[in-house]
Amino acid sequence: MGTGNLIFSSKKGVELDYYGRAYAGTLIYNSTMPNSLLNGVIAHEIVHIYQVDDFISVNSYMDKLNNNSRFFNSKIFDWVYLDINSLITVGAYSLEGINKQCYYDNYFEWEANLFSERDICD
């Protein structure tokens, strides 16, 4: 598949009640799931990767800070990338999931579900 993202499969390392997970631009799926679900799971998880990249655009401002600040312009930031988008998205995802009756009542899951073949809430 030509997605531009790293995609891994594993029989372990993915929680038993999940078919796939997206981690910082990388996707891992449970290779023991039925093949009929594979495309839907990959599509669902890729949407989560896009959500991190596009939902919040704080990282684009980090480049300006990096050029204009002594702290951010230090040599360590030549090797370390501060992925602020991921931190903010994880926080927003957690807040969105509070007191929800259904897994897909969370906006992030609802949006990703639009591109996959998973069930929705009644």
C-alpha cells in the first residue's frame, strides 16, 4: 500500500481488544485479525495519523521559535524533534472521550470511522 506511513503487523504488542493502533506517524495492526477487516483497520488508523498532523498545527510555529530563540536554537534541537501536535491531540482525545456512552461518540473515533468499515453506535 502506498500510504507514506510505516505500517507494521504483529501477533503481540497490540492490545487484544484492538485491531490496530497509530503511534506518531506509524501504524501497527494485529496480524491475527480476519483479512476482511484489514483495509478498514488501516484506513481507520491512517485517519488518526492525519488527525495528529492536521488537527492542531502547533509544530509549524515551532520552526519560528527555533530560529528566533536561544533556547530552541541550541544544538540539541538539531537532533530532537518536539512533537507538540501529538501531545495536544492525545489530550484532546482524552477530554473528548469523557462520559461517552459509545466508543464512536468520541469525535476522533467518529471521524476515523467514516473511512473504515467498523460499526457505529445506535
